[in-house]
Amino acid sequence: MKRSLLAPIFASALVLLQACSTFAPSPSKQEINEAAIGTRSDTILGAVLAYLGDQYKNRYQRNQVILAAAGGDKAILGGVDYYMSLQETRLSKLLRGTGVRLERLGNAISLIMPSHIVFTIDSSDISTQFYPVLHSVAMVIAEYDKTLVVVAGHTDRDCGAGCSLALSLEWARSISGYLMSKDIFADRLEPTGFGERYPIASNDSEEGKRLNRRVEITLLPIDGS
């Protein structure tokens, strides 16, 4: 049953990556920087999917529990692509100007949240200024309840492998805990920490390190049909 969740996402991701292989001439410095970050998206999604594959031998059973809690319908009305596009549109509007970046890769949606806007300094406590943003995200996740929600913490390399892994997991658990407090079904949430393994920028500059310190929420469709 493992292919029921992973195969459609990998197929969609491959099509999207092929479609993005043609670039506009003479890109600006900003566009080059954005493209450099974007090329890592498929790697990070692959890491998320591999993590899920390692975590659960009987993921199908858990998916059925989630679908039952969502109302019992196994098929997503309108199809998976339409279902995820509705969420993408809603989230894009709500997150405009918040500092949270949204990426769509196939039928996976990722929300990239820089740690400096999410948490208080040197802490896994959510900043009071970020609560309204996170509340908006929680509302959409609650409405579109046929998704698995992977919350992954990422750090830079400054505090070492063990420290980075522990901190990234603390960040992920903090966000997951908030989502649960907003009545997001616990079985939908998968918090994990990747430490410094998947940077989206160079760790050789302060700005790069700042970009690497983040939490990514990845929404993956669950279709039991």
C-alpha cells in the first residue's frame, strides 16, 4: 500500500521538474538566488517522503483512520490536484506579506517559515507576533482534512550535528503542538527534525544561515481510493 501515497507525488514532482527545465534569458540576481533555492525543493520533498516510508510499515491503516475522521469518504472530491490547488490558493492569499514562503511541487505543498519570525530568540517558544499567521494556517489545515501534515525543523551548521538535530525537533514539536491545540487531528501530524542536513542556502554567510534556520510544513494528500 506504500505506493498509494508516494507514487502519485513522485510522478507529479517529476513532471513539474521537467516543465521547469527551460529558463528565461538573462535572469536577475534575485531570480538566480530564488532558482538556487528552488532546485533544493525536490531533494527536501524526497527526504520527507523517505522519512515517512521509514516511520510506518502500515501507513495505509493510519490513512484510513485519518479519512474516517474526515468523514469516511475515501476519494477526494474533484481529484487530488484540484483539492491541493484549493488549499494552495487559500494559503497564498493568507500568507501574502507574512514572510512565509509557499512552494508547490506536484501535489505537495510546502510552507517555509523562517525561524526568526516564528520563534522568540534562542527558544522554541512561538513568538506572539506569529500566532495570527499560524492560526490562519491551522484554519486551512483543519478545513482540508484529507492531508498528512509533516512539520520538519531545519537548522544551520553552527551548533553542531547533535545540537542542530535536537533544536530542529523542538521547533517541529512546538508548531505541531500548536496545531493540535487548534483541533488538528493528532494522527495527521508528523513532527520531525532534520538538523542541518538540508540547507536551502550557503552556510558560509550569516544571511544563508538565517535562511537555513526554518520550519517547513509539508501538506501531502491522502486518497484512499
